[in-house]
Amino acid sequence: MARAKFTTTFLDKTPMSGGLASFRFAKPRGFEYVAGQWFVLSIPSPTGTLSKPFTYSSSPTEPFLMMTTRLSGSDYKNALDALQPGTEVEMDGPGGRFTLDPARERVAFLAGGVGVTPIRSMLRFLADAPAATTPRLVAFYGNLDETHIPFAEEFVEFEQKLGLRTVHVLTQPGEAWTGHKGFITADVIKAELDDPTAWTFYTSGPPPMIEAMKKVLEICGVPAGNQIFEYFGAPGK
Ligand SMILES: Cc1cc2nc3c(=O)[nH]c(=O)nc-3n(C[C@H](O)[C@H](O)[C@H](O)COP(=O)(O)OP(=O)(O)OC[C@H]3O[C@@H](n4cnc5c(N)ncnc54)[C@H](O)[C@@H]3O)c2cc1C
């Protein structure tokens, strides 16, 4: 679908752990997007309209449009947090090419924290609308601790429905944690995948995360053609 501006309404907000929240908006009849794409959300604020790009954390199979973000205390996020159900907002989208290539047989996701939004969208889409063949799926998912994993319960559902293997990597896990500790590194990937070069890696998140993962993939010898990125940094990229 071609990118376009339209007005829609804010529906509701779901607070999540770690100061995150998901915001749902009415999906206009006939509106189409592909899991993994983004849009620009313009909202009213005391100082005028404010705009920022966000990935749809919703899937095209869901009857609403959703985005998920950290309520950071910025002017934009304060205005977002203050939205009342029924308030009109403007969306400009969909944009972006960070979408699943059906030709890829082995797909590995690299995500940290809120960078998981396009991956939740893709996995929800695959779970809701199963294709004739689902790729082999692994998600390397970096977070603070066991209680700060966005969409943790849904990932369990994705494991059951899609055969997804989630490799959690926690920087400050509890004492009982037996999984990977620290950040997602080449050692973690090599420990989990026999041949990383045979996988296509989808990486999304803020620029520091992307830069770190580029180095990790280089160490793993993953060909450039098997590396697909979505920067949460430069608008409109
Ligand atoms: C293609 C694309 C997709 C994206 N998808 C997502 C997504 O799905 N989810 C998502 O969260 N982001 C996404 N982003 C990034 C998003 O557009 C914002 O840049 C990001 O959420 C940070 O916005 P912010 O208003 O919190 O912080 P900014 O205003 O950009 O400031 C950066 C940091 O400074 C601090 N700060 C700023 N102002 C204040 C203040 N007044 N008081 C206290 N602290 C302050 C906050 O800690 C904040 O995190 C995406 C970006 C792109 C380009």
C-alpha cells in the first residue's frame, strides 16, 4: 500500500514492565501494511503537534494499529501518555522494507528491549496466518532481567505455534537464571547456531544496538546479503 496521511483515533493504552506501554489506534477500513513496517505518529501536545516514527507492533491480522514504546519523560512521550481515548491523531504510513522475505528458510532475529516491536509484529502475523511453510525461527532477545521482557507470554505462544526458539540474553538476571548473561555476542550466536552463515538475521533497535550487532554478525561471518536492519534512529530511513 502506498504511504499516505490519514486521521484516526486513539483507543487505549496497556502499561508494560520497564516503563514501556503499548498504544492502540483504530485501523481504518481497507488500510494495509506489512508486518515490520513503520509509520509517523503525530499527536496533539500543549506546545502543538509532535511527530515521531514508530514500528507497528501490531500485526496486519489484528483489527487495530498498535505501537509500543518507552515512556521516557520526553515531551513527545508525555503527550502520548496523556492521550485520552477518542482523541484524533494523524498517521503517515506505512513505510519501510524491514519485512520478512518468504524465500528465507532460516530466520534469526536480534532484538533488545523495545527493538522487538517489528519482530512481535512479524511473529504475530505468522502465528495468526500460517503460511504453507514457516521458516526455521530463532530469536536472540536481550533484556535487563526476567521481569523486563516485552511480550514474554506471547513469545511462549510463538514457540508453541511456530517452533520459534527464543534465546534470552539478560544483563542482570536473578540468581536462578541458567541462560545467557550479558549482551548478545558472537559467542552467544555461535553457541546456539551450528552455522550462523546459513541464517538470515533481522536486527532492529536504536543505532547503538545496530552498530554492536553489525560487529557481532561480522565476527560470525554472516554474509552482507543475510543481514537486514531497521534503525530506530534516523527518521524515515
Ligand atoms: C523506523 C523507526 C522505527 C521506530 N520504531 C520505534 C518503536 O517501535 N518503538 C520506540 O520506542 N521507538 C521507535 N523508534 C524511535 C522513536 O521514533 C523515538 O526516537 C524514540 O522512541 C525516542 O523518543 P523519545 O521521545 O523517548 O526520546 P527523545 O526526545 O528522542 O530523547 C532521547 C532520550 O532523552 C531523554 N529525554 C528527552 N527529553 C526528556 C525530558 N523532557 N525529560 C526527561 N528525559 C528526556 C529520554 O530518556 C529519551 O529516551 C523508531 C524510529 C525509527 C526511525
